[in-house]
Amino acid sequence: MSALAGYSDFLLDRYFNLPQGRYVNLIVLRETKSETIFRTEGSGEPLNREFVHAGLTDGEVIPRVVISKRKQTAVERRTGRELLRGFGLLQKHENGAECMLNTNAPCEKCVDCWVYGFAAGGGGAQKSRVITEDAFSLLPASSIVDTKTFNALFDNSTMRNPVTGEASTSIGESEYIKPESHFLDLEVLKDVTEDELVYACGNILRSSRYGAISSRIGRVQNTILALVFSRTEICSSLELTQASYDRLTEKEHPLRTEDIAKVITGENGALAHLLPQTIGPYQVMTGQPLAAFLAEVHETYNAPEPFLRRLDASYPAKSTKPKKSR
């Protein structure tokens, strides 16, 4: 991929099963495009919140809404698996069962297993090379959270059973995140090849539904604002959120995405402030180089089958353990 030609020192030319210490830090801005709910329990539970400092210089403690790390990568992983399944690239076991998530029976051979990791109950494991952490809302929870009352009507469009006349108990209240709320996230890819980087970025850009009740709400737009190639992890998602909050001139919902992007990647933005703390070499991809890379990602996914088959063929064949002689 021509857009990555100048970053080869931070990418592998093939898969290695031992750590090589090369990192690609993806700065991702997630913007809700509909009402959205992020929680860890069932219906009626409050949204995930954490009390943290508003900024690195602003010492006020505020509640921020949190998207847990699993709520993000689980969606993106399934997005990638859909595509692999469509081209017959999710491998099958000897009994014909397809590689499936949460079944304790990964195939240990498909692209998803190699990139996002697996742990087989009978032995064998691949640690995920997609390192994630919680994403924090840029604005306080008080600015972006509201509540809604919900009910479930019978066929006669009333709250009373048309047969018994009894009133329905299906009424309650739930918190939700308002549309056009922004969350900052860092996804770190460790020891990946060019094709694996494209695959992970494609999964992020193609994922659009997150959180609870995602078949009706939960629309989210992901924007990759920058790639930071390094020999170690850079700042945390929380530090990036706090440094960005310090630089906001307007702190009322809704914020404009382009204003946030300038606050993060601008000449005196949050990244420029935090990156000098990084120990070791790093290169930042923003602006036109990033646009060129993302254009190549889009072009690749216009006809993804050759790319996916090349990536699938790049991994070593799974070795079989020799049977013990009696």
C-alpha cells in the first residue's frame, strides 16, 4: 500500500508469533448519530459513568459516560467476521462446525483468530493484537444524557389487555445518550502487517451500531483522526480526552466534529501536547497522508475478496501435534 511506504519501520512484513514491539495507535472519534445506550446490565440499568478530572489543567471532577472496551471491539470483530463468512474464510472444524465466538471452539486459523486472538479450551491461544481501553465522552454526562419513558402497547394500541382488560406493567424509564455526542478512543494495534492494519481500520470504519437495542437505536459514526506509529503505546484515551477538553472553546452540546478534530490534531492540539511524553521514536499520520491512506482503505473494500484471501493466506498453517506412540 503506497500510503504506508514511509512507515515500514513500524509494521511487520509477515506475522511473527513473538512480540516485536511495533505499535500503530489509532485515534478514533465516535459520534452518536441517534439515541444510544451503553450499559453493562439489562434494561433499566443506568449508563456507565466514571468520575474523573475534566481536563489535565482543569481540576474539576465531572462524570463522563464510558463505552467499555468490549462494547467497541466486539462490534468491530463481528463486522469483520461477517465479511469473512461471506467469502467462506471462517474456517471449519473437522466436525463441520464453523469458527464461532463465545463457544470455546475457535478455528485458530482464520483472520479473525489471528488478529483479535483466541483461547481454546483444549489448548492453544493467540493473544489479541488489538489492544483497547474504555472510550470517554468529551463532555460531561450531564450535557449528553437524558431519560425517556417507554411502554409496550397491546394490539388495540392501548396499555390494557384487550381480552382481560388488565393494565400492562410494561412501562419504565431508561437513560440514553443524545445524538451528536462525541467519545474519544484509542485502539492500539501491536505487531501488525500492512494488510492487518487495513483489516482493522476497515472494521472500525464499517461498524455503525453499538450498545443496547442496536436494531432500533445505537447508530454511531467512527472517524479515524490520526495514526501514530511508535515503538511503544502512547497516551491513554482518558488523557487524550482531558487534553482535548482543555482546548475546547465551546463546551456545550452539541459540538461540531470538525472543531473537535482541530482540537485534537491541530498544531497546538492535544496530540502535539501529549506525544512528547512518548519514550522512543514515533511518526504521526494526519492530514493529506491520512486521507490518502483512508482512500486506499475505501478502494480496497470496494472489492475486498482478493485482499481478504491474500491476508488469509499470509498466516502459517496450523501445526498438528504428533500422536503419542504406545
